[in-house]
Amino acid sequence: MANKLEYKDLLDAGVHFGHLTRKWDPKMAPYIFMEKNGIHIIDLNKTLECLEKASYALKNIVRSGRKVLFVATKKQAKDVVSTEARRLNMPFVTERWLGGMLTNFSTIRKSLKKMTSIDKLMKDESYLNLAKRERLMISREKDKLERVLGGISDLNRLPAALFVIDVKREHIAVKEAQKLNIPVFAMVDTNSDPTGVDFPIPANDDAFKSISLITEYVGKVVEEALIERKKDKEEAALQKEQEAKKKADEKEAVEE
């Protein structure tokens, strides 16, 4: 299992700081430890429990060879989330969530194809013969598509799960996943409704340190599952090889 997070790690990163009590969502009550100076304090023991549950489920998904889509469009989460997703070769959305990104995936795929063809065109000699204005228009369109869809350019089928930071902000993504029965793993703060999330991780989803700690931990879990998947594949290939060799030896023995 990825280096297990300790209570102290969560404490140091401020994972326990929730929102002002008047901003709370009562459905978060089971995850709240107390109220202090008008702020709700998250129960970190619950956070650790939830992380363990989420890690186990996430590992099984990744080990089966499917993709997890990382979603975070808030400023303090964008960089850490896109860095982690890129490192793991997983798709991500950090600019803006286009309505229908999951529920209308066929349309999104058309835009991805368009992005690929613009890319090809720009590498072609004929592109240089176009008028300057046309070239500018094409490169602007490419930039626009890249910004919104760059993180999912390799996604050729729906992801098997979503990892979301701030379900309140990314409610459209969460709703689309629910519609398609795609499990959602998410950091959920005291002002959010955790009931729409399959694997809620009660945590401060505003502070950079807290977001980084949880995201990097999830990244390690995914990385471990990828390593295990590679090992599974190698073992299966080896077994196949040994069986083929055994058959060939038996056949030889019979022929002799």
C-alpha cells in the first residue's frame, strides 16, 4: 500500500480545517469532529478511514487497466492535479468542465479528432502556404481546444472513475458521472454534500497543502496499481511461454 498517511501528516497540512459553521452542509455531520471559533473541524480519523476505503477501490480499478479522470478547476488545485495526472499518464480536466464531457462523449471525441487533424495540418508543408490570417485562426483554434481538451486528448473511451477536488464546484462533473454509474472519489469539505460521491474523503479542499497531500497520496496509490498491473501482465506472459514450451517438449517426446 502507498506510504500510509498518518494523523499527524493530515494535521500538519491543515486537512481538518472546514468552513464557517453557517456555511455547512448538514449531510457532512458524520465527518465533523467539533466546532471551534465558528469553524467546523473535520474528524481526521474519519478521513483516514475514508482514504483507506478509497485507496482499495481505486487500486482495483487501475489494476484492471482502466483510466481515472482527475478533475480540479480551482486555482490552488490545478497545477498539483495536472502534474500528478501527467506523471501517471491519466486524463485530467483543470481548465473548465464542458457540459456533456461524459454524458455526450461522442461529441467530445469529435472535438478531439478535430484537434488531432489541426495538429497534423500544422505539421504539413501546405500549412505554410496559407495566408497569415488563416494560419493565425487555425493556431488560435488549436490553442483553445488544447486548453480545454488537452488533458483528455488520449481518452478514447469513458473513464472508469473520477477523482474530484471540490464537489460543490465540480457538481456538473459529479452529476454526469452519477448518470453513467461512474464511481466518484472526491475531497469533500464541510460545505459540500457527500451523498452524491461514492468514495468521499472528508478534507479541507481550499488549502494548497491539504489538496497537495491528498492528491499526491492518491497518485501514489494509482502508481502502485500500475506497477502491479505491469507485473501481472509479465507473469501471465511468462506462464504462457512456459506452457507453450511444455507442449512443444511433449510433442517432441511423442515424435521420438
